[in-house]
Amino acid sequence: MNHFNYKNNRMFCEDVAVAEIAEAVNTPFYLYSNATLTRHFQAFDQAFKLPHITCFATKSCSNIAILHGFAELGGGADIVSGGELFRALKAGVDPRKIVYSGVGKTREELRYGLKENILLFNVESVQELRAIQEEAAVMGIKAPVSFRVNPDVDPRTHAYISTGMAKNKFGIPIDQALDVYQQADKMVNIEVLGVSCHIGSQLTDVSPFVESLGKVKQFINRLKQAGIKIKYLDLGGGLGICYQDETPPEPAEYAKAIAREMAGLSCTLILEPGRVIVGNAGILVTKVLYTKAGGKKFIIVDAGMNDLARPSLYDAFHAVQAVEERGRGTEVADVVGPICESGDFLSRGREVPCCEQGDLLALMSSGAYGFTMSSNYNSRPRVCEVLVNGSEFYIIRQRETRDDLIRGEKIPDFQGVVRE
Ligand SMILES: *Cc1c(COP(=O)(O)O)cnc(C)c1O
């Protein structure tokens, strides 16, 4: 359920016509619905009756306005870099609701998280554990630690977004983890608080979640026998959404399956949903520049793979919809961007609306891993982000300028001066 609907053949985001926003901010742009964001966050968060913290996965959509919205609803943040910690703090997320995941935290990032007194570090290796012990010792504090275990469960999703199989780089193999917990338990500046796992993204079935939770539960019992008590159980994110015809479980069904498996454990649950909250709450709006018929049919638009990488990166599907339905029907065509790469497509070989120059198209379900994966490739300024609330819209990130493109660059003296 989202708030992108047609009224009299015009696409609206809540009560604002998408074409009107395009007129005001130019194209391309990302557009989010505040009502959808709120609804999705609450549907997820309220599905869990057990003590829990919903730590939104910042990397999926990291604009500070969006993070602030979730913080106001009681949410925390799952972060994977110092940059995301900075964003979360700027957005007013309570540091006691911030968990820090990722295999490659630098010393400086560890210190930053310690200084800000975040809730938990999800540690992913023994070397990282030693680094955090050293940094905490220098600061004279105890570092709150959870270990990310790798349960070796197949999430049955795209290989690039599978993270909980033995062949993936993430976490500590669950059968070697007891030894690591025992080492950590003896360290003076480490406070062992939790177990975490995150097996992948865009899961459309609850069974891999249940399977991995089952393994983690057994592991927590082994820890208990070894005298190590666990306060937090972090199940990661990964719940999928409908892009096309997938039928992922509703948050309520997911929560119920987890609650059943949690019986007998008295941990506080940490959840790190990303895509399921923001995926269908955002679209990318783009304009048709040219069309090419003759051989294969191409629709050339002003957004490219630098703006929305998922089709090129994962061969991901995003539905293409007309912002103004003109009753011209549909045809099979490739929707491509201006980037000098053959991999620069937004939709390939699919039925799309018949277009003419100047038409506006919406790439649906682009709220997650859309703007956050965008780049300046081909020296294209990153697009603006707009948030609709009821009948108003707000620019929550300005379109980058050409000056932004060269910010920080410098021609060294030995090259002589630029003659203009
Ligand atoms: C990416 C990620 C998430 C969010 O995944 P979604 O599929 O967007 O829910 C949660 N936790 C960790 C550790 C991640 O890396």
C-alpha cells in the first residue's frame, strides 16, 4: 500500500500532482511520500509485540529528513559507516538506538562510535574485536559489543544481496563463534551484550529467517551454558517488497513467525529493516528526451544508471509508469539513460507506456537503494530529493550544481595557470 495513485489519468503523490512537482524542480528527481513512509514504519514496528528496537537501515535511504521522520516515530538506526553515524546524529536519532554493522570499520570510525555512546557495535571479526578493545582501553571505557554470526542459511535472493552464507564475507561462522565470545568475555574493555545476524536482502519468504533464528537461538543457549548472558538479539533486515509480482510476507506474518521462534528467549529484539520501509515509498521521476524507432525501440530519458543503479547492478526490475496517462497504450522498448555505457538502462525488453518527447515517466519502487547508490559518473550532478506531506512538497536535498562536481578538486601549481 502506498500513496502514488492516479486521479483523472494524472499520477499523484498523496495530494500533489507529480507533474506539478516536475514543473517546479525540474527532472530527474526522487520523490517520497511521507504518509507511506510513516505507514510502513508503523506497520513494521507495531507488528512486534515483544520488547524491541526498530533500527532503520540507513544505507537504504539516508536523507536526514527521512531519518528524522523515523526518529520521531521512535525508531533508531542501523549504520555501516562513520558517515552514516554523522547523518543519524544530525537527524536526531538517539545514540542509544544506533547499532553499527559492517566488516571494515576503521579505527577512527570505532572511536567515533565509542565517543557518541552508541548502543552496540556488531563486530564481524576477531581482529576487529582486538581493535575495539584497544580503542576502548585508551578511552578508559567498556565497548558495547555484539557479534555478527554467519548462520550459513540460503536466503534465496539475488547472489549480490545474499549475506548469510558461508561463502559471503559477512560475520563469524556460527560454529566458530563460541570461542570468539569467550575471548571477548575476558577482555577488560569489552562488554558482550548481543548476537546479531543479517542473512540478505529482498527475502520473499519467512522460512530462511526462521531457519537462521533457530540456529542463533541454539547458539544463545550454548553461550548461556558457557556463562555468557545475551541481552540483545539482532535479526538484521532483509524483508522483501513487491517490485513486480513477488509476494513477500506482510510484516505481521514475519513478526508472528519470529515471535514463535523467540519463545523462551528473554532478549530485546533489534530489527534493521530498510527496503520494506522505504522501497515503495519513493519513485524516480524522469523525462523522455528522445525516442528511437527503426531497429530496436529505445526511449532515452534524462535519468541514468548513475541515478538509479539497481537495474544495471542487479538486473533489478522497476515498473515504468506514465506520470500523465495519455491513452496511447504500451509497447516493448528499452528505457535507457544518457550515460556512455551499454549497461545504462532503467528497464529492458519490457512493456512500457508509448512515449513521446517531453513525457514524464516514473520508475516505481525506487525509494530503497535508489538515491543512496547514485553517483556522479559522467559528471552528472546528483538529482534532488523531494518529500510530499499531504498537499505540500518540500525539497529535502537540492539538486547538485556543476560547482558541486568539482568541489575539492585542485590544479597543482606545477601545471601552470588555467587560461580561460
Ligand atoms: C543492508 C542491511 C540491512 C537492511 O537490509 P534491507 O534488505 O534493506 O532490509 C540491515 N542490516 C544490515 C547489517 C545490512 O547490511
